[in-house]
Amino acid sequence: MRTRTTPLTDRLATDPLRWIRPTALPTAPRGREDTAGMTTAPAHLLIGHRGAAGVAPENTVAAFEVARSSGAQFFELDVQLSADGVPFAFHDPTPARTTNAAEVFPGRENDPVTSFTWAELQQLDAGSPFSDAFRGERIPHLDDAAEVARDAIGVFIEIKSPVTSPGIEHIIGERLRSDPRWQRLVRDGRIEVLGFDAASNQRFAVLAPEVPLQQLVYRVPDAETLARISTYAGQVGSNHRWLNAAAVDRVRAAGLGMSVYTVNAERNFNRMVALGVDRITTDFPVEFSRKHPATVGHAVAVR
């Protein structure tokens, strides 16, 4: 399904962080579900954004593999549907920024990425725009994420564009139910679905009530809105820039967990820890796992 010209280990050979070993993966919180008995989880879950977008091409198998070895508990990817209905990992609305679409399909590079068939998407190089070291990296199928994750890391699946990918909630739900790799991740509490579109999230909650769900927002909303969110989701994910203690308190009062994105500076990471957020998403999971092993890898008892 994908090809590479150079093994990932060779391409990362000059990276001094490559020898960091992943910590044991704890059981993740179950989102909307109530859990009985004791489980373990780190004080703060660490999530690799688009895999590990600071050190590898975003939303590629290479980035997922870096995240898997980073010590993070999850990696996040964005999912859209191809013109022929295949779920694939991609963030942008067009292929222009992160692929060589201008070379392969001249004049189509600014077309919606969802207007390309899966076969066309597989002709694109999603690695070399980031670095020549990743030349030949392909756009992954959603299922590639499960193959990488196995029993080593969990996966956050962001429904990126439900308007341009109609029916995506059903297709993701079907993959999670039918593929044994996804089934195991769901069973082990290592899958969460998230998105900005509240209507899409509510559709997914009906289709797959067993899967924890996160409502993404730019800023934490008022108490009334949070109460509505709590009827279908277990977490709120906010931009860290505008988060303060009052906002965290509102989220807690609604019975929701608090997640933040995308934290890349040390001072912001420390501020999020001080605010007591549950999950921290970063482009640099290796770096933060190395610098803060007690914060993101320390197991604490939870009920």
C-alpha cells in the first residue's frame, strides 16, 4: 500500500532522541463510559499531533511510527474520504501544501483532496515536501494507523471534514467494528474519535456509542453549551492559547475531561500541567516524553 526509498531507522539515524524507549501503555479513560474498579493512567496523557508532525511528515506512517516509539500514549490523525469512499489520513482541504500534486496532477493541486480517487492519492508523495529523507512516503489508509498502533499506542481519530466527506461517520464506525485490529484497540480503551463539527460528532455517538468521543473547540464555551456537549461526548479539546483556570473549572463542572492542542513550547506545556488538563497534544511527543517522564508517563490510580 505504501513505499519508501529509505528505512525509517536510517532516516532518523542522526536524531539523538531515537533511542528513547516507549513507556508501557496504560489503560486510557473510557470517555462517556463509566468504569468500574481501578485502572491506571498517566497524570497527563501525551498525544502525538498528526503522528509526530514536528519531526516527520504529518499524517504519514513515518510520523505514526515516530509517535509509537516516543513514549506518548496516543497519536492523532485526521481522516477524510476519497472520491470513491476510501478513508485516508490527511489534514488540509487540498493536496498542495503537503504533497507533490502540482507535479503529478498539474492544475489539480488546489482542488479538494476529496475529489481524488484512492488510486490517484496513492500516486502522490506525502514525504518529500517535508524532507527529502521521507521521499516516497504515501498518504495512508485509515487502517494503516491501526497496523502501526498494534498494542503499543492508542489512536485519536479526528473526523476532519464531514461536509466534504459525507457519510464519514458511518465508514469510520464500520471500520472500528469490522477490522480485528481496530476492534482490539476499541476493546482496550485505546481509541477516541474527535472533531469540531458537533452535528457530525452527535451522529457518530449514535452510530458507535461504545467509542469515547471528544468535542473540539477553539475556546471553552459557556456552561450551557458544555452541558449539551456532555450528552454525547466525554471530553472537550480546546486550543491551549486561551485556556485558563476558569475555563477548566467550567469543563470539570460539566463532568467532562479537558484536552488541549497543539502545545509545542516548554512554557505552554508547563502551564497546561499547572492547570491540570488531562491530555496534551504536541507535534513533538519524543521531546516532551523525554523532558517530562514523570508527568506524562507516571501511572496514577483512577476510578
